[in-house]
Amino acid sequence: MITRTAVIKFFSESRVLQHVLFWCVFLVLDFPKDSLIYQEEFSFLGTFVMSMCHMIPKIITSYFLAYYVIPKFLLRKKYVMTVVLFLIATYLFAAFNRILVVHVGETLIRKGVFTQEPILEILIDWKKLLFGYIPNMYLTTLIFLSVKYFMDYKRVKEKELVFEKEKTEAELKTLKAQLNPHFLFNTLNNIYSLSLSNSPKTPTSIGKLSEMLDYVLYRCNTKFVLLSNEIKLIENYIELEKLRYDSRLKVSLINYVEKDIKIPPLILLSLVENAFKHGAGEDSGSPEIKIELLSSEDSFKFKISNTVSKDYVLKKESIGLLNVRKQLDLIYQDQYSLTIENEGNEFNVVLKIYSN
């Protein structure tokens, strides 16, 4: 079954059909005017023939200007040639219009003996061409050019939107591709450390990593995922890191989120990973990490704090934090905030995502 949407899409993708439809509509709208002009002289068929005699020069003029004079001369700033071609075309197409009317249209529809203007007389009668044919011819041409450039502008904007969307999606894929190897590299280093000491925890850590990779590779390839799945991923990651730090690492995860929401995949994991790498990984004492999740009707808040050594100074954002900020910029633009603070021996990152 052919739907209205399918028909609209078919016409929107076929420029030839768009042009045919335009001229058919214009002929239908222009025909009543010709009927008033020729109603006392010609029948319906005769009026249609005369309409076509006027329409053909209008079509030729419109395409000559739209696809030859304007793009090849006017847009290239060849103004003298533009004016010369415009004046010559105006005179020739107006004369052609008059010749079609007199020597084609009238020949086909008039009966009996009638007089016709010689072609030479038509060519030199500039007043009749100027006042009788040129205004009507260029009114149609102006309408055609207006519609054409409006459609061209619309088409360009649509292409720009598609390009921006594809560009954004490509950038997001690139950022995710940067994140996944980064995460995998750190986790494999952890497992490698356990294997060197023949730790019995090695199989457990491999199992946790397998669950995480299954999620990263196959279950978070969309723009948004459920927060509950991301929390599960974080919990697995924490358990995996605990195998390496033993009891000296204190981790707390407080979840105040009652209603499941959707967020970009791996964003929160990257923040957690950053806390472990630059907090627990560089703290030789008893590192501590606190994670809080809170949601309301108009926002979602994720806060993660980790202890750092007393001489720790934040010089620049890590790769993970830069990656997170770039992804958030692409997805949320100004609908989020990411604050990073280093207060004493505590490093805090707070992410807030606001509802539209």
C-alpha cells in the first residue's frame, strides 16, 4: 500500500518530478487568467494552446537564468556579461514568445483568413515586447527562482544537519574507541599483577573482566543506556579493583536513584576509573573512594571523591576526564556541568545532567 509519506519522500528525492509538478501547478493557476483574456476569441482548447505558447518561453527563460547566467556569470562577479546576457535573453525570449503566439498558436486555433504580423515586424516592435510580454514573463521567472533557491537552501540545511549528526556520531565512536582500550589496558595490568604472584584471585578477576567486556563490546553500542546497567558495570569494576588493593582500599557506593534513567554509556565508568588511577593508584596509604548517585525530576547528579597524597597538585585533566567532557559536550552541550576540585587530600568530581 502506497502511503502519503512514501509519496512525499518519492517527490522530495526526485528533482525532475519536482520541476514537472511546479510547472503543472503554475499552468493550472495561470490558466484562469488566460481564460479571461481569450474567453471571447477561443474555446477551452484554444485557450490552453495559447497558455502553452506563453508557458514555453517562461520555462526557457527561467532555466536559462537559473542554471546558466546566475551561476556562471553573476555568482562569479562577471557583472558586465550578466547584464549583457540578461538584456539579450530578455529581448530574444520575449520575441520568441510573440512569435509562438502569432505563428504557432493562432495558426493552430484560428479559422478562416486572418492576418499575421511578419517575424521582422515582431522583432522591431520593442514597445509591444516590453509592455506586453516581458513583465508577465519575468513575473513567472521570479517566482521560479524564488522557489528554486528556497528549495536549494532547504536542501543545503538538511545536508548540513545530516552532516553534523554524522560528524557527532563519528566523534562519539572515536571517543568511545579511545576509552575502551584505556580501560582494558588498566584492567589487564591489574590481572597481570595478580598472575605474577600466582594469586588464587586471578580466575575471579578474569570472570569479572569477561562480564565487563561483554557489556562494553555488545550491550552499550547505543547513544544512551540504562543507569542500572552502568551501576552494575561500576560494581564489577570496583570488585575487580578490590582484588588488587585488598583491605587497605575503602570504597563506598551510595545510590539514591529510585527511578531508572538513561545516560551515555561508559561516562560514569570513566570517572570511576580516573579515581582509582589517580587516587588509589597513587596513594600508598589507605586510599578511600566515595561514590554518590542522586536523581530528581530536573537533574541527575554523580559525585565521586577519592583521597590523594598531600603533595598532589592537579595540573591538567587526565585523558579520561578530557574524554568525558568531550562526549558530554557533544551529547548535552550546555545541559550539563562537570566540576573538578582538589581540596586538601581529597579530589572531587561532580557531574550534573539537567533535564530539558
